[in-house]
Amino acid sequence: MRALLLSVLVACSGGSHKLREPEHQPEPDLVRVVPIDAATPIDAAPPTTAVEMAQVPGATLRMGTNTGNDDERPVHDVVVAPFSIDLTEVTVASYAECVAAKRCTIPDLQVAECNWNRPGLERHPINCVNYDQAVTFCAFAGKRLPAEEEWELAARGTDGRIYPWGNGAYGNEECEIHNADQPTCPVASRPLGRSPYGVFDMTGNVDEWTSSYYCPYARPGCGDRRRTTRGGSSDFIGGTATSRTATAENTIGTGLGFRCAR
């Protein structure tokens, strides 16, 4: 099952949201990485609407990988200032508060796989929202979208791991759904997949908007007006902490959501 993604513009606008299989697969004998970045222990899932945040210390991130897709290369150093990031993706319940306050608009795409206004999915990530809707919600919450380098640091720390949880082969660490009627999981329902900072669902569940324009690392400042989305959706099996996708701002889809930073 491929997550249904629709653009409000014609196909030539570049609004298709491609889901890719990574070229690199971890070897089965790789040692599982033990987190080294002073993660805050998480004893329980966060409340439905009061989103807790992880505190991420400033660091020099070795961003990217030399064994992934072309746009993940080359590995390069990026200095990232301290920031905070939501422990979970923004839920339907949280987004509903913004709609009730008349700050956010309801998702434009109304298909069965969109989580908005579906009973029992309040703790699932809000999906089917475009870039502007994500920006508006984060502003309502007194936050902003994370930059791409912040997202990657929060996802993998500073030890060069492949996945948020380490280098081991993936199993029950991420939300993987093969049901066309329900492509997401409740947020924080895969605790084995937490990042070094205790952040949930950095791979799987929904792909996530960042504030960064997309450019291949080898061509910074390329002028592309698409945004970089990160994390991969629940049918993006094998997505890594360095996987990237170029996504037009008007793109909406069942496999696309977001989290906020500050």
C-alpha cells in the first residue's frame, strides 16, 4: 500500500510525494547502538493534547550518510544550536483545539484514510495537512516547524546511527501499516523506536514537514522551492534517520503530518 498523496495543483507543479526504498540496508551483524546523548527517560506516553518536548543540546552534527540515496550525500558537519522538539507528532486531538480556536483550517482532503473527524483516532497523528496548515498550528502552539538539521539531530543524536534506535535491523520499532483503511498508529505506540533524546516515531507513522527548502547536499542554495519532509510514512519500510523527500508546500496526503519545535 502506498500512502495516498494528492496535490491541489496540477502534476507538473512538483507536488507528488514520492516514497523511496533506501539503497542501504543494515547488515544483520551490526551491533545495536546504546544511546549516548543524555536522553530523558520516558515512563509513559504523553497526554493527548499537552505535548511534552525533548530538550536537545547544541551539537556539531555529522549530517547525512555516504551509503544512502544520492541526496543524503556527502556527510557534512552542521552546527546546531540548542532547541526543543515535540516528543510526538501532532495528534488529531491537538489539531482539533486549533480548529476550535478558529486558528487552523480543517484538512482539505476528505478520504477514508485521513484521520480528521474519525472517531477513535484522536491520538493518531493529524495527516492530510499541507505546509501552511502545519506552520499555522505550530504558531498557535507558540512553536515553529523544525529545520531539517534539527530534525536529524533529534532523530539520531551524534553517534552516526542509521535509525533513531540504533543500527540494528528494524522490527517493532516503527509504525508499519499495510491496511489501506488505516495507515497510521497512535503516537508513541512504538517505544522501542525512540531516538537518543526520547523522541517517538521519527521513522514510520507519518512523514513530517520541516521548514527547510530542499536541496541536494552537494548543491546547497539550489533554489528549489519545495520543502524537505523527513521520517517516512508507515508504508515507507526501511526508512532511515537520514532519508529525505522533496515535497511541494501544497501537498496533502494520508502519509504526511508534522511535529513542532522551539
